[in-house]
Amino acid sequence: MRFLTRSLIGVLLAALALGLLGMAAVTVQGALQDRAAQERPDRPVRERIFTARVVTIQPGELAPELAAFGEVRARRTLELRAPFAGRVVEIAEGVANGAAVEAGQVLFRLDPADAESARDLARADLRRAEAELRDAVRGLELARADLAEAEAQTDLRRRAFERRRTLAERGVGSEALIEEAELAFAAARAASIARAQAEAQAEARLDTAETALERQRITLAEAERRLAETGIAATFDGVLSDVAVVAGGLVGANERLAQVIDPDALEVAFRLSTAQYLRLLDEAGALIPAPGEAALELGGHEVASPVRLARAGAAVGEGQTGRLVYAELDAPRGFRPGDFVTVRVSEPPLQGVALVPATAVDAAGNVLVLGEDDRLETGQVELLRRQGEMVLVRGHGLNGREIVAARTPLLGEGIRIRPERDEDAETAQAPSMVPLDPARRAALIARVNETAFLPDPVRARLLDQLEADEVPAQLIERLEQGGRGG
């Protein structure tokens, strides 16, 4: 037991000694590092200069471009429907989805048997009504002749009665004769009244016959129209769509058979925000006919057509926002209803604005302006529109100044940069041209002709370049060093 205790005490003392040695080593190492740092000579700190592309704010008159997505729709559409139930007995040749049709072309024909029977019955009834009218006219003529004869008899009886009465007043004749003449006169008047009633009945019969004749004419016209409607035709030139009928098939009344679309009368409907819509209104609040363009991607190729704003939707629509605007396609070649297109509309031009990259302006409208000694300063611009990767800004007091085209976390106010301008890049990319004296030109031409491995097209192109007044310096250098000039 005593041996174990002494062993543990020895191990503990050894560990403590090792710990103290480690602390001494760390202390000595830190002292040596501090001494070395104090003895190291100070080096001058070099300012870091960054390369940044700059653009110039050049204000002017620019028309902002408004972009939106819309759907192509047909402004002129005709639905071909069956006017009544029946069987389809004829379909015109070439009737299919996408087929072109002409105005007046009969596309479908329903079974005309019932319509022809109705027309023939209407014609027979019309002839009967015409005969009834002729009888009524003759009856009226006879009634009028009877009335005239009865009136003549009445007038004759009246004169006879007056003559008998005159004679009786003179003492010639008897009371019996006077009464007999008066009774004959009364009978004649009654006959005239009866003939007048017969004439009125004949006139009423004539009116009835004329009405019946007019009704039969209307019935015949309706029967002929129904017969004509058995042939269903297009009313304008267009293209067929949604053809849903086969020969011999039964169709119901008002059933849709096909649809005709005018491919030259198309429009695009697209939705704008309220702010965008307000920018397209004139002083009177009407939509301006702003020009624009509708573009459609077809297999990697873009089909475009000029458009012009036509009208705006009358209502916003349930669950919708903004305004629905319609624009007419001026050249709809290649477009079809249902296409999803990109619409770009030119807004009214703005004065005193500049087009700069969107990366040059931060969320607060700040830009980095190139100042003296190529140091950056902070400037403020008014962001007006976003045009894809570009923005329209109005820089108050920054007209003609250069700003950084792309802001990065490394750039800020006071940082010195090496500006890179677009014209410098174009100059660097442009090959330098060197004029040649006759002797040097002849030597280069001879070197090209002596080079046997050059293809004939390359040799001809090099000779053409050497015949010019100025020759690219790179070409001269390669030829003089014995390299290929192609």
C-alpha cells in the first residue's frame, strides 16, 4: 500500500514538472516573436487600385419600353352551328382543322328532304290563297254591282212613290195606289241595305284572303330560308378550327359543327399594372394608340409583328388586378390564336433621362461617380424605369459625369480605380494598320508567293490585304518572322 502511494506521488510530480517546462517554452517563444516584430523594419503600405468599367451619363429624350406577356386572340370568329336537327349528308372537300375557306363556300349540308317538303306544301297553300283572293275579288265586284242595281231600284221606287203622292194631292188616284207605291219603295230600300251588307261581307272576305295570302307568302319564304340553311357556308375568308362533324352523323339543333377564324384579324390581350396603365393615358383619360411589337419564339427563331394599342377592358375581373389591354396585330403572319407572346410597347418619351446599366444603381438610387484623380464619389440619381438589364435615370447635377457600370463590395467612396471605357476596349480590339513602302510590300508579296504550303484561297486573301494602302501590323509581323499569315 505504501509502495502504491509513493508511485502515484512520483507520477504526479513528473506531470507537474512537464507542465512547467511547457509553460516556460511557450513564454520563451512569445518573447522571441515580440522581439522579432519590434526589430522588423516598417514597410510602406501600397494603395490598391481596382479596375472598373465606367459609363457616361448622357441625358436626352428617350422613350421607355414597357414589356408584358399576353395571349393572341381572334378579333373575327364565326361559329358554324346546325340551324335544326338533322343528318349531315355532305361535307365539302378539304374541310379539316387548319383548312382555308372562302366567303360563301358551302362547307356542310344537312338532309334537305323535310325542308323541301315544307317548301312544296307552302307553295301549294300559297296557290290556294291566291285562288281564294281571286274569288274574294270577284265576289266583291258582284256585291258592288248588286248594290248599285238595288240603289237604282230604290231610286226608281222613290220617284214612283212621289209621283203617286203628287197625283193624289191633285185628286187623281186613290189611297190604295199611294200605299202600294210606298210599300214598293220601302221594299227597295230594304233590298239596298241587304246589298250593302253583302258588299261589306265581300270586302271583309277580301281582307281575309289578302291576309291569308300574305301569311302564306311568309310561310313560303320561311320554308325556302330553312331549305337554304341546309347548306352551311362561311361568311368570310378564314381558317377552319374545331371541326367536330362527320358525313352521315346526326346533329342537334344549334350544335356547333366548326369554327372559322380570320387569321388576318388578330389581337393580343395582356395585363398591365395600374401604374403602367396610367402612363399610357392621355390628358382626357383615353388610352393612347401607342406603337409596339409582339414577339413569338418558334423553334429558336423569333417572329415579330408591329402592334398598336386599341382598347382596354371594361372591368378588372374577379380576383384580378391591374388593367387588361388589347393591341391589334398589324402583320399577324405566323401568329395563331392562343399563342403566348411578349409585348413591348413604347411609352411617351421622357426628357432629360439617361440609359445606364442596372448594376450601376443600388436600391437607394446611389451611384459611384468618377471624381478627381480617378477616385470614386457617391452620387444620387432618380430611378424612373427598368428596361431589362438597363435602367432609365435622371441624374441631378451628374450630366456628363462618368459612373461605375457595375457596383461591387470592393468599390466605395474614396476608392481609386483604373477606369475602363467602352471606346478604349473598341480601340484595343481594333487591329493596328501600318502603311507600306513599295519595297517592303514587294518583299512581303514575294514571301507569300514563295510559301508552298498555303492554300490558294488563303494566298489570294493575303495578297488582297497586302495590296491595300494599310496592312494589319500583326500580319506584317507574322510574315516577316516566317509564320503563316492565314
